[in-house]
Amino acid sequence: MANVTEKQYDAQSIQVLKGLEAVRKRPGMYIGSTSENGLHHLVYEVVDNSIDEALAGFCDAIGVTVHKDNSITVTDNGRGIPVDLHPTEKLPGVELALTVLHAGGKFDKSTYKVSGGLHGVGVSVVNALSERLEVVVDRGGKRHHMAFVRGRTTKPLSVLGPAKATGTTVRFKPDPEIFTVLEYNYSTLADRLRQLAFLNAGVRITLTDERVDPARVEAFLYKGGLVEFVSWLNRNKKPLHPKPVAFRAVKDDVEVDCALQYEDGYNENTFTFVNNINTHEGGTHLTGFKAALTRTINEAAKASNALKKADFTLSGEDAREGLTCVLHVKVREPQFEGQTKTKLGNSEVEGIVRQVVNERLGNFLEEQPAVTRAIVEKAVSAARAREAARKARELVRKKSGLESGVLPGKLADCSLSDPALCEIYIVEGDSAGGSAKQGRDRSFQAILPIKGKILNVERARIDKILGNDEIRAIITAIGAGVRDDFKLEDARYHKIILMTDADVDGAHIRTLLLTFFFRQMQELIEAGYIYIAQPPLFRVAKGKEEYYAYSEPERDEYAKRLGNGDGKGQVHVQRYKGLGEMNPDQLWRTTMDPATRTVLRVTMEDAVEASALFEKLMGDEVEPRREFIEQNARYVSNLDV
Ligand code: 0RA
């Protein structure tokens, strides 16, 4: 008998080792990357398990602690991971959960789990990618303990003593053999944990950072859920009605939870989630929501006679001007599609969300005439502005029209026509633009110089935006339209590279350009088409030998190297204050030649976070803007192209 068990155990452990090996060999397959994103993903993975326990109704407090050594503790007051022996696997449940890929409730569809997309790979992945991991389970009146090293059990299940309550605590230290970045970013963690607290009303999530003295502690608990989420998103805005509209309904096994509020600005901020996962790329739930919103607002406008005089209907964009909305649906078997697997594909969800929103939002508006009037007036004025913009466009169409296909005069286009091969440099200032035009490879590189500060699109309506010459030049050069009319497949370049001076003004212009792309051509960011050029900050030369430095330490290193050389001649350090100080050949070699340059790809990790950051720019205060410019680096991930 003992023999049989041993054999089974061996077979089991071979499977386990194979699984762990697969994860350690190709970590990117499981957690996306081994840099900053992947490192943070480990925390989300463990927290998601606690959230699942909260969704099942057994947990209302979750704690996350970043320790001094950047190890992480996640603790919850749920039922505790089962510790009894699995009947066929002959291992404790907790050991299976931590050592077997996809173990634990994967086929249990009785609750909506946080799974799918990049999430839901299981805590065993975290274990496999941790230098060490310890788990403490309080369950059945006892405190249990296990420890692992790189996914392998080093301390089998033992009982430490009695336990009064129940819960699970996991502490792990990401493996430096796997990760290229080991330091946790406080605000990245805080942003996601706050989001989870909004999405799971009543669950208290506490974040503690022990790397600072005294430790920083923040607790997120929102009894109001999505209503509080929308109020928080609008915290620096002027709402058109005091309370967000909110409704929740379950239909055909799909749970629809929504809150929305209009504010007096011109942008739309709609965030959608499926089973707690941010669906950046939208999908069927968003499509259903938009259709119902447009219909409902049009009905309300007709009922209030607001559209009698105007002989046009309200477009979807009109109905969403100034809208802040969070839509969270729970689906049992979500299908995620799209480039980043954050687009909901389930076709049945579209009709369900459409019906729920039609009915519930329709009812609300019928009962609230004052709110309805404010929303309808806003949409009608958006429609008028859209009409005015259309007429203005028609007037200028012959000269520089947006749709005529006439390219802007300032654009030096490239000769190739395959967008996949082509790139456009949007360059600050005519003088740098001139150097770029001379220095470029004209076969695939186009140059568009723009004047200093472009319009702040965060604060302007579409008609004013389209009236701005610099912006029209950018739109026509890219050739893919804006907002709802934007068509990614029409983009004339697959690399749009922003090249501004390495000073505060340059950073400001880059920020304005990013705001513009974020608001008007978000798909370009999502597709990864937007880049930031990295011109050198210094030239270090001695005689004929020269180096370009992109940071101060790099400058010092080159200066030292040249200084230690033959001992003859003077080391000359030049600081570039602007792109204009480089001649065309230097600009090509340092910043534009694909063989040697570095460009940073702009990413849209989290639209909620991005939007909050862009908002900081709106105010006239200097401090938030300075902060933004510093934080701007968080949008970009290093990429050599
Ligand atoms: C499987 C089954 C049960 C709970 C859990 C897993 C569980 C996992 C984690 C991970 C972190 N915290 C957790 N809390 C619970 C339920 C077993 C039962 O019926 O009591």
C-alpha cells in the first residue's frame, strides 16, 4: 500500500516540477513581463484570490504590505485555503493551490471569479516566480504553515498552534533571477487597490508601505461602490447634477452595475470592467451601453421638446459629452479578445446591457426632470457645436480640409506608402524641424514641425480643437480622423514620434500632445503607435572622438573615459538645451537612426490612472503640472526600436 501511495506521490511531484519549470522558463506567458508590470502582477494575482473570497461572501478585509526588502504580504479574513488532503492527489489543498498550475476552483462557476485576461493564472505562478513564499492559514481552529523556495515545498504543512478566526496570509519575495525590476511602486499598487475597493463595495483594502519611516498606511473602503467611484473621478469637476445616477440589475445570469454623472467639461470618461478586470479595449458591454445611452438621451430630448426646433438627432458623441461613467458587468464565462486581451467578446452581453440601461436609465430620467433637463441641454449644445464644427470644416475644406486628403503644407512626407514601414516625427519648432528634414531618411521618415504650445485640448470643445492650425495639421497628416470617426487602419504611419526639447517647455508640449492623442485618438496609444524620441542631453568630445550622453551619470562616465585616455587634449562637454543646437547629421545619428536610436513607446496601462493624471493639467496650478511632468515617465516603457 505504501508503495502505491509513493508512486502516486512521485507522479504528482513530477507534474508539479514540470509545471513550475514551465512558468520559470517563460514567465512572460503567465504574467505578461518580467519588468515593472510583471512584478506588480504578482501582487494582483494574490489579491484577486482574496477578492474571489470576498465575492463569495466570506471576506471583507484584505491587507497588502510592502516590506523593507520589497517582499509582499497579502492577508485576508476569508475561510482560509483548505488544508485537508485532496482525495486523489494525496496532497493538502493549500499545497495543490500553491504548486499546481491552475489548481483551485477553476471549474467552479458558482461564483463570478476574477479570472480571464491576464489575471487568473493562479497563486502557483506567484510561488514559482518567488525566491521564497510562506503561507499561513487559519482554519478549523488551527494555524497552519507551509514554506516554499522557487515553488518547491521546503516546509510541508504543519500546525503552529490554535487560531481564533479564519483567513489566509501569503508572504512572497519576487525572485531576482526572474525579475529585472524588484522595487514596488507605491502609487501603482495604491491605484489598483483603490480601484478594486470601488468595484467591490464594502471590502476594506489596506495598503502599508514599510519602506518609509514611519510606515505609510492607506485604507480603501467604499460602501457606495461605483457611485463613490464616479464621484471620485469627478472630484475636481463641476457636476451638472449632484448625485451620480446608479443602477444594478441581473439579467440572464449577467450582473450589470453602472453609475454615471455628467460634468460641465467636454470630454467623455467611461471606464468598463468585467469581473473586476479593466476592459481598456471595451467590447460588447460597452457597445450595448453606448447604444442604450444614445437612444435614451434622444428619447428624453424628444419628450422635453428640446429637439423640436433643432432638426437633427443627437449623436452618440453628443450624448456622451461631459459624461463620467463606470460600468461593471459580471459574466460567468468571459471571453477576452483584442491586442491586450481586455476586450469583452461575449455577444449575448451586448443586448443584456442595452436592455438594462434602456429600462433603468429611462426610468430614472422620467422621474428626475431637473437632472434630465441639464443632461439634455448639454447634449443639444454639443450637437450644435458639432454642427458648427462641420460647417467650419466645410468652409476650410478647399484650403486645408480634414477630409479632402490634402496634406498640410508644413509636412515633409516620406516616399514609401506602406504605413507599417512609415514613421512621422512631430517636431517642436521650425528650426529643429528644418534639421530633422535634412537629417532624415526620406524614404520612410516624415517630418511635421509644429509651433510651440499647441492648444490645451483638455479644456476645449471639438469645434475649437478642429479650428486650431497645429492640431489640424496633425490630424490630416495622420489621416485617420478623430474620436468616433477615428479609424486605426487609415493611419498613414505606424510610428508617431514626438520630438521635443529636453527642457520644461518641451515636456509641457509633449504633455499637451499626449493629452491630445489620449482624448482624440486613444486607439493610437492602445495600438502602441505613439513614441517619444530621446535626444541626447550632452556631447562629450576630445579631438575626433565623441560620445553622446543621455543622462548625467553617462556624461560623467564618458568624460572620465576620455580624460583617462592618452592624457592629451581637452575633454569638451556640451549641454544641448534644444534640438536646434544639433546639426542635421548629429540629429540623425543620435535620435533618428533606427539602428542606434532609443525611442520610448507610450503605453496606456490604465485609463483611469491616465485620465486622473491628465486632469491635473487642467488646473492653472503649477504644482500638479510639475508633478505630472515628473510622473510622465510612468507612461513610457523603454523600448529600443
Ligand atoms: C479554495 C476553496 C475555498 C477557499 C479558497 C480556495 C481560498 C483561497 C484563497 C487564496 C487567498 N485567500 C483565499 N481564501 C480562500 C473554500 C473552502 C471552504 O469550503 O471552506
